[in-house]
Amino acid sequence: MSDLVSKILLVEDHKTVSESLRILLENNNYDVTTCSDPVFALKLIPANNFNLIITDIEMPQLNGVDFIKRVKALNDKKVKILVLSTHSNNSLIQQLF
């Protein structure tokens, strides 16, 4: 297990994707918390010490760009965020940065 990333929050509303990634990560000794609702995921962040958040962009309750903005507002420790997307829209990619 990496010293830099050990505790992961996976925010993905597609069950197959979420479960596949969870299994892959747990098989590599990562501690993974999954959540299909980004609004609920925001409630998990302050009480946990996540090193990495993996999130989808398109989710029904809250889009990924707004989710990331809220994560950054909640979290003062610069948690790493990895975005899952099939989008290749440059404007969207720039918003994410």
C-alpha cells in the first residue's frame, strides 16, 4: 500500500463501475469507501481522512464540477481528486482544473 494514498472515497453512481473499481482497489490493499450519492459523500469527507477521492462527472444529484468545488471548500488538506469521465470537452476539462 502506498504511503501517499491508502484511504479512498469512490463516488460513482453506476453500480457496475463502482463495484469493479472497489474490488480492484481492495485487492491491492486500499481502504475503499463507496458512495453513489455525491451529496451524501460530502457528509463523509469531514469525518474521514481520505487521501484520494475518485469521482464521476455526471451524477444525478450533483454534477462532478460542483462536487469538486464543494470538496475543496470542505477540505483544507488538499485531498487528491481523480475524475472518471468519457468526456473530451476541453472546456469541461479546464473547469476541473
